[in-house]
Amino acid sequence: MARVRLENITKRYGDVVAVDDVSLEIEDGEFVTFVGPSGCGKSTTMETVAGLTRPSEGRVYIGDDEVTDLAPKDRGVAMVFQNIALFPHMDVFENISFGLRLRTYDDEEINRRVEGAADIVQLEGMLDRMPDELSGGQRQRVAIARAIVRNPDVFLMDEPLANLDAKLRVHMRTELQRLHRELGTTVIYVTHDQAEAMTMSDRIAVLDEGGLQQIAPPLTCYNEPANLFVAGFIGSPSMNFADAKLVAGGVETDHFVVELDHRNVPGASVGDAVTLGVRPEDVHLATGAESIAHPTDAIGARTDVLEPMGDEIFVYLVLGDGDARSMEEDPATASDQLLMSVTPETELREEQSVEVVLDRSNVHLFDATTGEALVHGITDLDSSGREPGTTSTEADS
């Protein structure tokens, strides 16, 4: 096992910057996932750790050793790829042991390692089978066992579940978590699937356009996103965003005002443009919202589209007198719309007038220019010195 450290890693392909000055440290035995959209640089970053790609600038350390110029075979890493790439003419035993035989281990050591790896990934009794006799999940286990037998310091997994069906992906997620718990080896995992990243990782590293946007535990990225990109990428469905302006009494959008003391928004002043963000589960019908400790004033809206999902219903709301936008545009990103999540028992119909409130404790503010987070949660007093939503009479009594 070993920790991994990247120092100012940059990779250029001509004028294209695939990885842009990425620095991070992964602790010994930690499971860290690189997540982001296609082309964000997550696989290229992993390949610099593996030695498959040499960075244009920066250094790579595994343990206490700099490995920037070392060949992949000398780095103490093992990779599992999206393409399982088993040898079709070899049985499971031969596939798992192939790398060991290349390194001329003796038969006794090969047998011991293969049997141990097969036991870990639950392939007992299958070592004499051919790859075409295995299911997709079993073939993926063979590829993982092939990596285990090397006793690597670091496992590198590049979208290993992408080619599996949805049900099998969920099952293999739990298998990989169990494997990590048993082996305790450092794991770097690459995926574009945020469900994999959120459920499996000790920390996730969110990348976009080659740059590291945030590295933190999954729930920190969800509840306290560092910027607009992380807020919009982490979470399904996406966070609602609305263009807004900081005013003396709070944050003003085209359709509602969220009260707060503007002096408690660091780095912003009255008149500054900001972006307000709130997740669908933090939008509530005004009726029955008594359990919300810090609600906003009621906001008038009209239901547009209802999407029953089984355990919840997604409700697309149009604010004010606006019209529903084209379905080609994400309603959650439009300032005149909100996406709300309600329980299956909620009785709503399309084209119904409703009033909703936002849970201020989970409202986020971002700098409209830089996208950097300013505030997570608005539960302070307004500029008059009283809790927003109370009258001066109530405050004095």
C-alpha cells in the first residue's frame, strides 16, 4: 500500500490542455474517485499515475518515491480497464496468472496467489472455465483478480463497470467496496457516473476542462460544493439555479426574495450579481411545510410536468406568469423555473397553481462571475436584526 501525490500535473497535446496544473494527495489505503464529464481529464490524470502518459509538467510520487520517469511495470500499480481484455484462448487460471508467469514466479507461488485472488473475488470452482463461458460480472472479476495477484501498492480502475448492465453495476459496486475493505489497498477510480463516485469513495475529485474543481468526501461535495460546476454536476437531478442580485435585505431574483443580512455574505456587496442555488429536495409545498425550520416566504408557481419515479415525484414548476420552456433546455437551470421533489403520496396535477417555499438552511449563493461558492445555508438574521419572516411586533414581544 502507498499514498499517491501529484504535484502541478499538466498534460498538453499540442494546443489542447488535457490536464491543467492538478495537485492532490491520496492517503495510504484511501479510495478516491476521479469524476467529471467526458473529456474533463480524469482518465489522463490516472494514466500519469500509471505511467501510460508522461506529464508535460509536474511530478508523480507513489509512497516516498518520485516515479514520474519510471516505466509502468516499476511503479507498483495494477490497472483494471473498461475493456476487460481477457485472452479468449486462455482459461480463467491462465488469464489471472499471465502477468505472474511473465515475471517467472515459480508454480507454487503462482498457484497460491491465483487461488487467493479467486477466493477474494468469489471465483472458486471457475478457474478452468473459458471467458466465453462467463457472465459479464464474472469476466470483470477475472480482470480484478488479475490485478490482485500482483499485490500492487495502488489499484487504478478506469471505468471498470461501464460495459455492465445497470443491475450488475449496482452489484459490482458493493463487490468493489467489499474488496477494498478486505485488501486495504489505495484505490484510484475513474468514472463519469456520480452514483458510483458518491457511494464508493472516501473522497471524490471533481474535474472539469482539465482542472481540479474540488476534492472532498462525497457528502461535502453535495452539501458544500466549491463552485457552480460542482453544484450542478454532483446530484441527480441537478441543483436549481436562478440569476439573482444581492440587495440590502437579502437576495432578489426575478420572482422571489430570500431574506438575509447581506453583510454576512463574504466577498460580496449590495448590487453584486450572484447565482442562487437550491436542490429539488429543498423545495417544498407551502402547505404542510411546518417542519421546515427556516422557510422562505411563499413563492407562487404553476406545475408543468410531473415525473413519477417510484419513491418520489419530480415536479417541474413555472414561476410567475412565465411559460414552460422547451424540453431541450434544462428546467433546473432556468431562472423562471424550479424543479421540486415530493413524496409519491402528494396529490398534484399538471397546470395546477401552487405555492412553494425554499429551505433557507440549504440555499446556496455563488459569485455570478467566478462561480465560486459564497454561502451554504441562509439562516442568519436580516439587516433589521430579526429572523426573516417575523414582524417587528413579533420580534419585540
